[in-house]
Amino acid sequence: MVLKWTSVDEIAELLHDGQPDRDPLGVRFTELRDLIMALPGFEDDPAHLNEKILEAVQMAWFEEFKAD
């Protein structure tokens, strides 16, 4: 599976699976960017990233976190 910045739900699921006990709201955007870029299958240009995307990923990850 190839992940892009717009693969918000897939990224959130992978982050949650990899760190199920971590509260996503405590993750700084710089760390979140690094976590996303380290995911297997992530292949997108860092220049295409913006704060809106990081907020969307963080909130989707938080929804996964709350569901547990």
C-alpha cells in the first residue's frame, strides 16, 4: 500500500496500531510528521505537507485512540 499525505485514515490506523497507548493529542506536529514519514509505504513529497493535513491525521488518530 502506498501512503500519501492525503491517506489520513490509513495513516491514523497505522499510527494507532504502532502506538496504541499513546495519546495523539500529546504529539507535536514535528514528531507527527516524522512518524508519518517513517511509516512503511509512505511515499510523498514533504513539500506537500501542511498544518491542515497534520491536524486531520492527529484527529483521526485520536478517534482511533478514543475507540479503544
